[in-house]
Amino acid sequence: MNLSRNGFLPRLRFAVLALAFGLVALVLDASPAAAGRYASIVIDAETGSVLHAASPDAKSYPASLTKVMTLFLVFDELEAGRLRLDSKFTVTAHAAGQAPSKLGLEPGEKISVQDLVLALVTKSANDAAVVAAEGVGGSEANFAQMMTRKAHALGMRNTVYRNASGLPDLGQVSTVRDQATLARALIRNHPTYYKYFSTRQFVYEGQPITTHNRLMLRYQGADGIKTGYIHASGFNLISSAKRGNQRVIGVVFGGTTAASRDKHMGQLLDKGFAKLRKGENVEMAEAESDDLPDLDELVAAAQAAKAPAAKPAVKAKPVVGKKVVLRAPSRAAEDDEDDAVGDADPSAWAIQVGAFSEYRPAHKAASDAAKKLGGLVSKGSIDIDKAGKGKKSVYRARISGFNEDQARAACKRLERAGKNCKLVNPNA
């Protein structure tokens, strides 16, 4: 038997490699829930021409990008005169019971349409999304049907909505191409209201709320639009930037971290502007090899695809608070993590070091704890979470932005120093 270089062994190695790649592709295609599944697209906002695409029609979960469509329908109502920015909706128990990220709205409370819009574009508040949905559609389920009909009318053929927030639902899927189509339609149909997506901070009930869209704060020409994260989708982002008379829209699904997603989006937008300057419009660009994960990443994604599907959102206690971000001086801005919570954000764990009847002692307690923790909170933030109203208000001194292991380590360090510390599980 000839086992020379020109014989059986080279063919065997080739067959094994081909089988390995085939198995990876098979697993990746098995479900849109594959963790870390990467897809991206960049389009010319003026013409809709595709400047870059990698798996543009692969279905995945849109996560909080869903709120772009929620806002699109709200803007439709405003344009039609059926709503005003000062119109007020009443918060239901269903809306108040949504999982974080949230404003901490309470049943029976009233909130203006403008505050709902601002809460969605900055904090990505899930309770605010449901209030808007119920106010416009009568129920969230009916509103989701309206969202899907609008999506199909806009040409978003591979998109189905099941809720207004983007919290986990196995039937809620979309593609990067569809999300780019949505962003382009939003900018063209609602240019006045699109400007809300450039909001950096707004104040709700005396508490400042800063945007989750950190790329917008540092990318030249960026003016929106939305971040998104749930465990099943990875870190998603729609971005739009304008330079001179040219605008590009980019969408990324499946980032492994917020920081790497933002960095990659910046590179894609740069590439889009470069192609426009050269007059290169590619109607259907193929996935470019330097934009795709390497084989190790593909195998890891394939293994992750075997994990259980996303679980339904769990009810969380209402919280709203002032956030003071803690940063280690040596860390670059691009190392920041997205603080939107979704259903199971790995960096959404927190610790609580006390509860007080006033804001100042709560903030002092959290600040003192942060000093004792040192480097453990280099990427965390002080959250003074307010629960209740008036004289019944309670200010909970918390530090958030940990994964589970970091939170447990922080509590152990504080307990060794004789301080009280309680773990705050994002899904509890």
C-alpha cells in the first residue's frame, strides 16, 4: 500500500480537515442562538448599496436592537399626530415587572412619551419599552404584531418580533441586513426624531442617565444608534456616522465583548467611508477573510451552539439610580464593557454594601467599599439604586459591573475587612 506524500495520507488529512470544517458549519447553522455567531454589514445610507457584508442574512436574536423598531412605531404615531411628546402612558404591572436594564417604574405611575423615548435610547430600559408598546398597541403582544408587519413593509423579510424590548424569546429573530434596512428607513422617515439617538445623557426624577452607546461618544461623525446584548446573541450594535455629505450605517451581531464589538465596528465604518471616497459600491460583497473569526473561534462558537437555548426573562425588582463609573487610570477607553443588562449579561453582577434612607450616606458607603476593593472595581460602577417613593424611599448602596466570580471575590475581601456585603444576581 502506498502511503507516500502523493498517496493515501495527504488525502486522509484533507478529508479530516474537510469533515472538521463541515461539522463546524453544520453546528453553526443548527440554530440562530449560536453564542458569538458573527455577522456584519455596512451600507451607504444614501443609496442603500452594500459596502461590506459577512453572513448578512444569517438569523440571530436582535436583543435590544429591537427597541429601534419600538421607537420607529412611536415616531410614526408622533408624526401622524396621534401622540405628542408630552402625552403620558400609565405603567402596568407587566411593564414594571420587566428584567433590567430598567428605569424602575412602578404600577400606576405615569410617564411622558418623551421620557420613554429618552429612556430607550440611553438606558435601553425594558420597562419603558413595554410601557410604550402597551400605550401604542394596547398590549405588548399586539404591538409585537405591529412591529413585524412594519418590518415586512420595510423589506425586512427575515425579521419577526415577539416583544418590544429584545429580552429573550426563541421566536424573535432578525439579520444584520434587516437591521441596516431599519436604521436607514428610520433616518429617512423620521429625521427629526432620529436625533434622539444622539442623546448622551438625560435626567429622570433627578437622576442622570448616560447612554450605553460608547462608540458614539468617540467615533468621528457618529450620531447613534443602538447597542444590544443577551447571552444568546452576543454583543450587537447598529451604528451610523456622517462625514461631510456621506453617511454609512453599520450593523454587527455576535460580538464577544462590548469593547471588541465597538472596536470592530469602528474599523468597518472606516472601511465604508474609504470605499465611498473611492466610489466603490458593492451590491453584494462577500464575507472578507480578515473580518471573520479564525478557526479556533469558529470551533468555540460551534461548541457554544450546543448550549441550552435562551431562557425567558425573569422578573426583577424595580431599581433606578445614579451611576458613577469607576475606571482604572491605566485602562484605555475601548476596554469598557457595555453596562446594559439583558437577560444574563456576564458583567451584570453587583454587590450591595448597605441600604439607607438618604442618598449621601449610601453613596459614601459605596465609595468607601470601592476604595477598599481597589483594582477589583477598575471596570465597575457605583450604583445608588432607589426603591420606593417619598418617605418610603430606600437607597441601596451597590457596586455593579462584575461577573459572578469577581462579585464573590469582592464580597470576600469586604467581609474579611469586617464590612457587610451581599451578592446581587442579575437573574434573581
